[in-house]
Amino acid sequence: MPRIKKAEELIKQSDKPNPSITRLSKQPQLVKGMKDVLPHDQIYWEHIRSIVKKIGDDYLFMRIDTPIVEHLNVYTAGLGKQTDIVEKEMYSFTDQGGDNLALRPEFTAGIARAYIEHGMVSLPQPVKLYAFGPLFRHEKPQEGRYRQHTQWNCEVIGEGKPVVDAQLILLGYKLLTSLHIKPIVQVNSIGCRSCRIAYRESLVEYYRARRASLCDDCKRRLNKNVLRLLDCKVETCQSLISKAPPIVDSLCDACRDHFIAVLECLDELEIPYQPNPHLVRGLDYYTRTVFEFYAVMNTNESDVQSARMAALGGGGRYDDLIEMFGGLSTPAAGFGIGIERVVMKLKELEKASGTKLIPRRAEPEIFVAQLGEQPKRRAMVLYEDLLREGFTVAAEFAKDSLKAQLEIANKCNATLTIILGQKELLDGSIIIRNMGGGEQEVIDIKKLIPTLRKKLHGEQQKGG
Ligand code: AMP
């Protein structure tokens, strides 16, 4: 059978209903708490990824990609058994081989595991790493809170000086400000293992006196891990948090000096911050500095209050984690910024200001239109030639009507449209249409590239 005949036969057959297909009784749907990032939003993501890459390069951070699946104990041991993430939110499962595994709910523990496992301690210290990817937490879904979200994470492992904490804050601040978001950093110190002993005692004493007002989780955590009471999101417990003894009063001299040095560095860098004496950041591995990024529309205090509900990111120092994992005593610090929330904030700002805050994809310089089967195939080759010459090009080869193609060219804001029909193909010419004014000219197809260059970039044709 000739090839074209055979193709026609196949097309005819595919039009008939397929008797072997069993339809699902219900259409597949997005899993609750998950989110599709649709094509029209990709510009935000691409732009953020490019900034993150630039910051990584500017500050000598190396990218690391750890697996989404880790052994469960990476998180139970690292984050703490009484944390919300481990107790309530982790996607954990036993696989076919009987291994207890979890989808990563955060980056730091997996990166600490990788640092030890790959002997990064033998690299020049500190090791500066960044990651970008999805995290999974079975939280109650709501605006800005998903069961899969994406974080940009930066970690500095192997250095304990306060300047590292401030530089990490600077990096997060830079991402946000380069996206026109006005950040404010809330910062606290939760001390080290030794100064936290006294603090825990004063906290237990404070909460014991108010036990009756606590939620069930807090009652349970009171004797096991009292610091976690400062993370509780239940309203009645929240009101107790604001009157709880501040940890800064219990800091040892070394931790207090460290905290002051971080704040002095932030002052020097002119990064706006607010000390928040009750910020503890929900995980057991933190030591000394903890911080969170919030966005403010303006510096009005009530805006700061409402922004408090939706942190864009956060992090802190975790000087004991590597040792807890069986490595050498290795100070470290890091932070993560939630990309979905940043994109939300960006769109909110664009809406409020009525301006596009990030660069849109470049509009095509040339739309390639065609009329007829042979010109269409020739135009497809021409499209490749134009790309190779560095032009931004668009076309819709599946459309036959010139009118429909010109409409698309208009919609995508092409500067010029070149039109190749049967006649042009025969006499070696091509039409160039200026989409602004609609005027057209016919030129020798051999002169197409220099003519386009001249029209679009003002370059002189070689040889006249
Ligand atoms: P965390 O690791 O909990 O400190 O979160 C760091 C940042 O990630 C937060 O400030 C949010 O921007 C983002 N984030 C955390 N959990 C979620 C979530 N469930 N949905 C969307 N973004 C999240």
C-alpha cells in the first residue's frame, strides 16, 4: 500500500470508537492539598529559579539534589518525635521490601544525611549547599498551605560563626527583594543544649500553672518536649505563648554574644528585623539563631501582624544535628523559602500595583505562515533556519487558513509575519508582512535572513 494511502487508512480507523477502552466511572482528580502549576504560571517559577541559581553562583553555594524518599528515622531522629511534622504530617509508609520510608517533609535532615554519607567533612569547610524541590506534609489544606509544596533551601555546614546566620538571612532577603517583595525578618535565639535546660524548667513551671487551658497535644507535650508548646496553633494556647517567659532571658553568655553579633550584622546590612522572643520554629534540631521571613505591604504595624500568619520562609542554626546523626560535632545553619507562597505574594503585588513585576517571555519577532501542503513543509524547514539564525519565532503549522494564522500572529504579538504560498514557492520569493501597519512586500527568498535582520535589528545587509 502506498505510504499516504496507509496513513489515511490509519486515521480512518482511529476515528472509530475503540472497543477495548474501559472508561473510569469517575474522572481522575487532583489529590486533595496538591496543586498543578499551569503553563500561565510557569513564568513566575522560571524567574524564581533563575534568581535562585544566580544567588547560588554569587555566594558560591553548590546545588544538591537529595531523594524525595528517605528512611523514616532521618526525620524522626532529626526533627523530633513530638513535632507536628513527625507526629501528624509525614507521608510515611513501608515499602514492598519492608523498609520504613517517608516522603521528605523538609530538606535539612536529608542534606545532613548526605553530608555525612558522602564524607563532605573532608571538603574545605564550610560546605555551602542549596536545593530546590518538592516537600510533602499532610497538613489541613488551605490558601497557601498545600500537601506538596516547593522550597528553595540553603545550608551552610561546618561553620558556627554568627556571620553565617546573617549571610543566610541576607540570601533569603535577596530573593524576596529581587521579586519586589518587602520582607521583614523575625529573629530569636533559642540557645544551646546547656542554656536551654534552665529555660525548659521555667517554661514547664509557667505552663504547669496553666495546664487546664492547654489543648490535648500541649498537655501531652508538656513533660516530654515543652518547647513545642511555643509552636501550638490552637487559639487558646496561642494566647498563653505571648505571655510565656522569653528564652533570651535564659541564654548563656556565648549564646547571647552570638545572638547580638547576628543582630549587629543585620543592622550593618540594613536588613529590617524584629526580635520575636517566642519564635522557636517547630523542630527539635534548632540551636541558637532562628528566623522567619514575612512580607509586608507597608511598614504599618497591623500589616506586620496580619503578615505574621503566613511566613514566606524560615530557618536557623542546627549545631547538633550532624552529631546526632553519628557525624563529628559540626555546626551548621540553613533556611527554606516556600515558593508557592512567594508566587502568591508576587501575584498579589502585581494585582495591587497594576504592573507586571517580572519579565514576560519574549514575544516572537517572526511568525511563519504558509498556504498549501508543499509550502507548509518548506515553511517548517524555514522555521528551523530562523531559529538557527537566532530569531524568536512562532508558527502554527496545523492551521491551513491564512486568516487563522494571522490571527494567531496578532495574538502572540509577532513583529513580522512571513508568508509562503504556492506562488512564492514556485518563483523563489516570500512575503514579509509588518504586523503593526499591515503593509506587505515580496522579496527574493535568498535575501530573507539579511532582510529580517535589517528590519528587526537595524543591521545592514552585506553587499547591498
Ligand atoms: P518550614 O519548613 O515549615 O519552616 O516552612 C518554610 C516555608 O515553606 C514556609 O514559610 C512556607 O513559605 C513554606 N511552607 C511550609 N509548609 C507549607 C505548606 N504546607 N504549603 C505551602 N507552603 C509551605
